[in-house]
Amino acid sequence: MGAGRRWLHVACTNTLTLLGLGERSRQGANSLGILPEFRGVLVHDSLSLYNGYPHARHQLCGAHLVRELTAAAEDHPGQRWPVQIRWALAELNKQAVKARESGLTEIPPERSRIYLESFHHGIAVGLSLYPRAPGRKQAPARNLLERLRDRAADVLRFADFPGWVPFTNNTGERALRPVKTQVKISGCHQSEDGAAHWLTVRSYLDSARKHGLSAFEAIHRAFTGNLWMPPVALNA
């Protein structure tokens, strides 16, 4: 974007999308005006800036964790703990999907117990293989295992609330994908104002899409004085 760079931030739900520019910092994330007072569940990767929102609860993206566990399994082919933890998370997600589709508010304990035990056991075994080294710098496997242990509630929140907490942040990734594709094809914007206006349009179109409107219909309504707006209940 011109001679400078900006970070692309996204805040979205299954019904609304908001895209905006900012620095790669908490201040940049705050510039969207959503996170400082957000009190729901924030689904994200493990970027440290998200830790500074005390009003929110967290769900660490399962897809990111699965990729990290897959990399650990490839780096340590003789060790079972990364495969066991990955399997436990994948099976818990399957049970969460089944519970949601059945209209249940929780996974029946008899269906989740074995996977929860496998998850925690795998972490314990892994930690026993990688004792803490002196100083702050630790092995990547130790860092991953400590995060899984210390933030287990944030890793497993999707299993506690299968009806409304997703396993991944794929909704946000999908909102970003068309923007990234457009930048790859057409290049960066030449001004920050131009990029900001373009993201406002993208936010409008993606939100309208989630309510069943095509891009053509949403644009037509905007140009004919009948701008689409989300249902009032969604803004309450």
C-alpha cells in the first residue's frame, strides 16, 4: 500500500463481517472498535496480542493447533504424544458437531471422556520428555505443550459449548481470502484511504452474503438508495 504497510484485521461472526487496516499491535486490533469491550468468545490463533482482552473468553483455533501438532509429529517421528493429542482434538470436534446437530448444549460425558483423558495424558507424556531448560528460551515442543497445558480451557472451549463456539477461526479466514486474492492479482493499494474504503465495501458485501444476498444485489441496493442493513436484532 504505497510506501508503507498495514495489517489487515478482521472481526466476524456467522452473520457479520468487519475488515479494517491497522498496525500489527493491540492498538491496531482495537482500531476496529470491537475488541476492547468484547465479552463473548474470541476465536483466534495464539498471537499474544489477543491476551490483552480481559472481558473476553478465548478459543484457540483448533486448525492452527493441529498444524503445530502435525509439525511436531514430523519433527519427532518416534514419539506418540503429538499424534495422540491431535487425534483427541479431532475426535472431540466430531463429537461437538454431532452434539450441535442433535440440538444438545453439551457433549454427553460418556462420549467425551476418553478423548479428554487422551488429550491430557498426551500432554503429560510430552512434558516428561521435554523438561524445562534453564532460562526463558525453550524447545518448540516444550512451548507447544506448555500452551496446551496452561490454556487447556481455551483449547477445549469448543467442546464445552458445542452449540456456539467453533473449533476453528475458519469464518475469519474465509472473510480474508477474497481480499488476499484481490491483492495478489491487482497488487497493493496506492493509498491508505483507498484501501480503507475498499475494505468497507468488502465488509458490506460479505455481511450481505451471509444473509443470502448476492454481490450484485447488495451493490444494486446500495446504488439505488435501498442500502442493505443487518436485522436490528443483530445489533442489540
